[in-house]
Amino acid sequence: MDSFKGKYTRVSAEKYEEFLKALDVNFLLRKAATVSTPTMEVSEENGVWTILTSTTLKSMELKFKIGEEFEETTADGREVTAKVTLDGNKFICEQKAKKEGQKSTRSIREFKDDECIYTMTIDGVEDLECVQKFKKM
């Protein structure tokens, strides 16, 4: 898992705006998110993993211990109960919405060689898969 650690930059994003729209993210925030080129830094200390995603406008930090549930407020403002598990070279994050009418999501960060493939789906939305690719810097 040491190979997961490092700094990455996004090189592509497929269906990102559609994904954000399906999560009811407003137009201006969608535009800001899709035109930015985020960096993602993955680190670990004493069993606590941190994934820090940063743009010029905003930084978001995901801190977790593998297999342990935690409370999180997502970048789009949803209150969720989240859990990250490890499957080979993948971090799989399940975010279950706590409020009625909000959506639950699943994301997979697959690490291979010098890249991370970040795939996101929304529970109940079968035909929408957002795939972002990050290259190690």
C-alpha cells in the first residue's frame, strides 16, 4: 500500500458534470469543479489514511481507517456515514446518505503503476459512471 502514497494530478474526467448534476450540485459549483485541475495527495500515518484533494478554490480532506465507519460532510454538502475498505489495489468508499432525499454514492480509487483511476457512481442511477484519471507527479 506504500505504492498508493504520493501526489497526483488529474489528467481526465469523463461524465463529471453529469455526475455532479445528478447529485443536485448547482450550476456555478459544477462549472468551477469541471474547469479546475485538482491535485490529490495520498498519505498514511499510524493506520490513518488521508486523501487531500486540492484546487485553487477549495481543498477537501478525507481521513479514514480502513474498515471503520465515520461521519462525513461531502464536498457537495451531503451528510453521510462513510466506510473505506481495501480490495487489492483499490480503496472502495461507500457513502450512505443520512437525510431523506439525499443520494448515496460509491467511489473506487484504483492504484496502478503511476496512476489512480477514480470511479464514482450514485446508488440507484445505473447508467452514470464518472471516471477521473490521475497521474503521479
